[in-house]
Amino acid sequence: MSDKVAAQTRLPEEAASDEEGLDSLLTPEFRVINTGNRRRGVRLERLFWQVLSDIAQARGIRRSQLVGDILDEAGPGAENTASILRVYATRELEQQRRALAARGEPGFVVSLLQAAPVPAFAINRQKRLQQVNPEFIHLLRVVSGNMSQKISADVVHMSLDVPLDQIFLQLSEGAPTLQCGYTLTIDNKQRRGRTKVVAVPPAPSSALVGYIIS
């Protein structure tokens, strides 16, 4: 049998595996939940039970306590407990999505830089400095030898020892941070050192935030 024919015969099995995974997540599971002095039976898809478990774990409580708190908040008149739990889980996921998306906003990047106790910068794929913090400005003045000099971005050049495309690729493949060398040039004076960089979300990232470590 040729490789092409063999590959074709395996395709239905791979598709069936994906469908089984979805079926498993959609399988209703029955749980008995204690809410105060009342016991409630709840039938809910396995996916939502997993989401509720993750939320409870993040808060350091048991899933049964989380579910009880949700149903208590809904009040004694709320009878469709499954719908209440689905809406709650979906709302929590949406809030997490929005919080993650907000991290890619320019204001969030600026706040990260300003809060850093070390020189920090943001550099884009075009190798241009987009933002720096006061500690970075101080470093530039030290490099230039003029502590009262007004620094302009036009006279500052920064390069990293690792090509930017390679840095973006490694960070996109799961590396949380990457350390590399840097060279700062201002008024024909240079400083070399080490920096730790992270990618600015969301993916695909268009900028890096770097923290000077030496």
C-alpha cells in the first residue's frame, strides 16, 4: 500500500478521535450540591464542571463551595440551576479574556515600564524604541556622560545581539522570557550589557518589553 493510500485510511480514525473528545466534554454529569440546608441535584456538561473546578482552584476553595455560593447568590427562586452555572462559567471566561486582551493595550505596556525599578524599554519589530521609563533615561545620561542632557530618541540607537525575528519566534513557541546582550549608542558612546525580554500580548506580538539586568 502506498504512503498516500495509507494516510487516507488513517484520516477517519483521527477525525473520530476529535469527535470523541468533543462528545466527552458535552456529556452531562450529575452532581448533588449542598447549599445551606438544601441539597440540589445538578446535571451539567462535563466541560462546565471543569471550568467551575478551575475557577474554584484559582480561588483556593472546593468546587462544591463555589457552586453553592453561586446558587445562594442567585436566590431561592432560581430553579434553573444548570443555566445559572453555565452563565456564571461563561461570564468568568469572558472576563478573563478581556483582562488578557487589555494587557496588549498601549496603556498597559506603559504602566509596566513605569513601574519597573530597573531601566526598561519597549522595542517594536522595526527595531525602534517605543517607550522607555525614567530609569532608562537616567542610564542614557550616564552613557552620554552628561547628566543634564535632554535625551531625544533620534540620537539613541539600541540593538540586541539576537535577531528580533528569532526572539519573537522563540517567545511565540513557549519561552516565557529570553536573555540576550544589548548595545546602546548615544552621541558616539556605547554601553553593552544584558537584558531580559518578554513579548507584549496578544499574539502575534508586535513589540518586546525589555528589562536591563546588567
